[in-house]
Amino acid sequence: MRDVDVIADPASAVTALDPLRARLLAELREPASASTLAGRLGLPRQRVNYHLRLLEKHGLVEAAGERTWGGLTERHFVATAAGYVVSPEALGAAASAPRAEADEADRMSAAYVVALAARVVAEVGGMARTAVRQRKRLPVYGLDTAVRFSSPADRAAFAEELTAAVNRLASKYHDERTPNGRWQRLTISMHPVPKGVDPGTPSVDAAEGRGHR
């Protein structure tokens, strides 16, 4: 089972987004039969079987063995991933994309940040599927932390320093002349944590810095 599967096919996305089938995918993080799932959800086994066949058709669940009891043979299923994300690719031409030449106003807009995140899902998701098929490791890196600012001015100053630091690093390591070099995309976003959502534990650097003023 993969940790995450990014769904790019429109028909598979429609299948996964059905509320009942989404519930079945959550239940199938561990193998289970149609009768077991029917008992958990309070539904007829035939109805659960119907939805399982659709999920299997679109590669969202797979067979996980059989069990024979009372003269009957039951198939067990398991989800192909622990979690799923729908790629913007599923929307085709209607998918969001960031402006090629972003200005300061773009970088301060929610639409631009969402478009950047959508591009990460589409690009990394597509390459991850290929890497899984080829049994290769995709060279990626993720960084996530939480920062609590005392004022909007501090937030603006942080963004300015972060931009300058990234520009310095990019200038230091950027090389267009090496024949075997490969372009890497670096995306950084900053946004308020929604109310009621645990921001998680800040990094050690953040906890030892201005957060304790």
C-alpha cells in the first residue's frame, strides 16, 4: 500500500469522491470483505459489493486474498493507498495554473498560492506514479513548520528576509551549463492556520528564536 495516491483520471476522481465510496476507501486501510464492511456501515452487502467493484475497476482498491467459511468464499479488499488526493489534471483545461510572470500582487494573493499548490500536486503526483511503476525513488524534499508572528509588520519582514535568502541560495547553486543538470522547482507558501486547526509543533529553530519574545 502506498502512503498517498494522486488521482489524475477524471472518472477515477468521480468514483473516489462519492461519499459512500470515500468512506469505503477509509475503511479499507486494512483488508476487509464486503460483508464485514456492510456490517460496519449498516448497508446491504449487495450494495457494498457494487461500490467495491467500481473502486476495483478504477484501481482504487485491490484484492487482498480470500476466506472460505460456511461453504462460501469471500474476497477481501484493501485500498491501494493510505490516502488520496485529486490532481488538478482531472479538471483538464479548467484546472488552475499560476501566472508565468508573477508580480508582488500575485505573491500576496490566495489564488496564486492555491495555484502553486495545485501545480505541486499535478507535477509531483504524475512523476510519483511513474516512479512507482519503474520502482525508482523520486528525488523530492519537503519542509513544513509553523511560525507565530506578533504583528503584521513582523510577518512582512519575515517574508522579505525569506525571499532574499532563497534568492541568495538560488544564485549560489544555479548552473545552466552542466550537461546532466536537471531543473528543480522550489515552491514556498505562507498562510494563516485556519481557526480550530492544530498548527503542529514549530521547528526547533523557530521555538528558540523570536517566538519567545
